[in-house]
Amino acid sequence: MTTQELYEFIDRHDHAVLASVTPLHTPEAALVGIAVTPELELVFDTSKNSRKYPNIRQNDQVALVIGWVNETTVQYEGEVWEPSAEMVGRYKDVYFAKFPNGRKRESWPDIAYLVVTPKWIRYSDFNHDPAQIVELRLGK
């Protein structure tokens, strides 16, 4: 599996389950709409009043699951961050290309755009014998 093939798989999906850790060290999961960059970064928006936002501000390590149809999935672990005013435009472009209706939320006073940089990705396709399982370690 090439990086391009992995990008194409992720790009075919609109949503992922994001797992974060609360300030009390308990798990929290949320469904988020995702867009992906060619570098395999994930982009999503959220309200600063959501449960996930303070979680990731305190602990930037997250995990996501993408895909679940036909026994094919990506497990994704990475570091989430909020792009600066100078950088956010690039990520908004990626997000709005996938979710044009996201522009309606752009004017919300509490909206945040977040990026997840991958550290570890595991692609699993159980439609083969043996199953196709590919792991990538990225970044630091």
C-alpha cells in the first residue's frame, strides 16, 4: 500500500471516530467530519464548546478510526493542533473542498479548525486471505 493509495482510501470517507482523553483521564469519542491532505494530515472543525476541544487542548494525542464498510479500516494515531491564522487558510481550503457546507460554520464565534498529524497508521483489509495489513510509522 502506497501513501497515495492510503490517501485515496481516507479521502473516500467523510467521517471518522475521534478518541481523546478528558481532563479527568477518561476516554471520550466523537464522530467528526474529516478531510485529508496529501501528507495524510486530517482536518476537521469543531465548536470550542464541544467536549473534544478542551480534551485536545490539554492532551494533543488522539486516535481515529476511518472506514468500517466491507471489513476495511484505517486506525490512525497522531498529534492534533490548531493552525495559526497564517496557516489556517490552507487547511480550510482542504476542508471546504470536502464539506462546502462547512463555510456556514466559519462565522461561528466558537469554531475551531484542527489538524491531526499522523504518527502511526494501520490499514486493514480482511477481504483477502491472508488479510492485508499495513502499518506506517510517521514523524517523530
